[in-house]
Amino acid sequence: MDNATLVEAYRDTQQRLLGLMECLSALQDLSSLDLNTPDLGELLKAALRALLENQGMERCSVFLNEGGVLINAAGMDWSDLMGADVGSRESSIACLRVGEGLMGLAVASGEIQRCDDCAGDARFADLGNKVPVGSLVCLPIRQSDEVLGVLNVSHPEPHFFSQDRERLLRLFSVYLGQSVTYWRHAHQMEAVIRERTAELRQALDQAQEMRERYEALAVVDDLTGLNNRRFFFPEAQAALSRTRRHGQPFAVLALDLDHFKRVNDDHGHAWGDRVLQDVGAALKSMLREGDILARFGGEEFMFALPGTDLEGAMSLAQRIRARLAELSWNVGDRSLMVTASMGVSGLGADEEAEGGSHEILDRLVAQADEALYGSKHAGRDRVTVGSS
């Protein structure tokens, strides 16, 4: 073998070695990409930059398959690397259908499509003066059996893409497919997590709202909006404990509307409900801070009056009688009015009482209730003080 042949073989081997090193550099740069970047387009541009910097390609782009339409996701050429904004020279083609042109055919067939000399290729005849110069190769970007899109690489020189370069691009497109798949899975998972988190937060908010509504319904009378007896006893018991600690009086006032059954019988339950609502509002307007009012059921109401002695409870009862006397309802050509029988009981500031707050409150309520029925038997529309 002569020296010229050896030199040629050496140069060829050296060229192949350099090509292999460039190939490895491009793949290394691709494997080092940050797959957690929030923008897939930026990820693809970084991948194309690695290809341009290590392989001397002139221009490359990625089109992704979105429901049978290839969408231009990223593009870059040498001028971008020389100082222009990255990605400022996007392909003039924004999208095309799968099967259309070399790119579309690469996706439809799943096979590499190439053109070694675009200027003389009949497949570009209908482009007129827009025929790409040099050579072009379109490689499907795959993940398993799915074609995700196409990698397009061009160079102004005809017959630029040798078998070695094509092998590199095959490997590059495989890595690119894995990167795109990982990015999509990661961000789809993030989207699912955000969606599930939002759904969970909404469910928790709804559960909290339902719980609060249930708790409110459990202690609130839905007709009058006043608290009910379920609310009254624990609140009144706590208030009684506080008043006893501070040496203050405590009173209970029971109220029952007189002849209320006649209202329902003569005018109907709708008017009966209206009367109860208006009476409830009138009673509520007379509360002081700390007073507790509840509808016990039917037409009966109960007050717990911390810091109020029997004289103060009697005074409140008389004001209630006067306030109810001001209420009237026009039902047809008749005027409807109501009165109430009341009973009061109390515990003086210095008065000793046996038992805990629970037993004392039960006795006060029973005494006020008994006094109320004393008012009924005495002719109604009056106030009676209960006896201990």
C-alpha cells in the first residue's frame, strides 16, 4: 500500500473519529437539558442549539403532531447562534397536515424522508422560488409506536447528509422523543395534581360549608332565624357559670303567645308563620349583649338574662308586652293582634343554690315555665314570678 493510500485512510479515520466525538457531544448536551423547564418550546430550542453547535447543520426545526396537524414548535439556524434572538427565525411554515410534504410523509410513514438536492427534486416543483437550497432530511420523532412529530434538518450543500450524519440524527431524534415524552408526562402529572388539588380544595370547602350549614341548622330555628333549645341550654349554662363566678344575678323569662292556635285555625298556617317571624324579630330587637333568646318550639320562647335580677326581668317582660301590643297584621278586612303570657324566675347575686350550673338552670327554666302557666290560668297577657 502506498503512502497516499495510507494518508487517505488516516484522514478518513480521523474524520470519522471527529464525527463520532461531535455526535457524542451533541447527545451529551441533549441528555443534560433541564426537562423541568415549564416551556416545551424552550426545551426544544435548547435541543436544536445542541445539534447546531456540535454538527455544523445550517438549520433545524421541530414540528409536533397535534391531532393530525403538524405544529411548528421550535426552529433555529446559524444566525441565531451568531447573535440574533434565539428562535427569532421561526419556519415560514406554521403548520401542515400529516402526510403533506416531506415532513408530513415522515410522520405518516414513520420513516426518514430525505432530499439530497432540493433544487432539482420534483417534489419541490410547486414551491416556485421558495424551493429550499441544498439538502434536507426529515426524521420522525417517536416514542414506542407513537410518532410525536418530526425533526427537520437542512444544509445549503447538496448531498450533505452522509450515512454517519444520518445515524447521528436517528439517535438524536430518539433522545428527543424521550425528552418530549418525559416533559409531557411530568407536566401532565403536574396539571393532574393541580386539578386534583383544586377539586380537593373545592370539596373541602363544600364539606366545610355543609358542616357549618348543618351546625347552623342544628342550633337555629329555620322559621324565625332565632336559636333553638339545642343552642339555649349549653349557652345559658355557660353564662350562668360566669355570672356565679362574678357574683352577679341571673334570670330566666319564658314567653308563650296566647290563643295562637286560633291564628292558625282562623287565618291559616301561612299567617301563623308570619306572626311567629315578626314576633321573633321583635323579641330579638330587645336583647342586650350577653342575653340569650331561643324559640323552644311552637309559640314558646325562652330568655336567659345574665346579670339581670328578678326586677330587671319583670321590667323586660313589661316592655315585651308593650312591644307586642304595637304589632298588628291586616288579614283581609280584619286586624290580627297577639298577646303573650310570661313567667320569670331568677337567682340573686348573693343567693346560694345547690348543685352545678346544669341543675340550677334546669330549675330556673322549670320555675319560669310554671310561672308562665300561672299567667295563663290567671287570664293571660300578664307576667308571673316563679317561686323557688
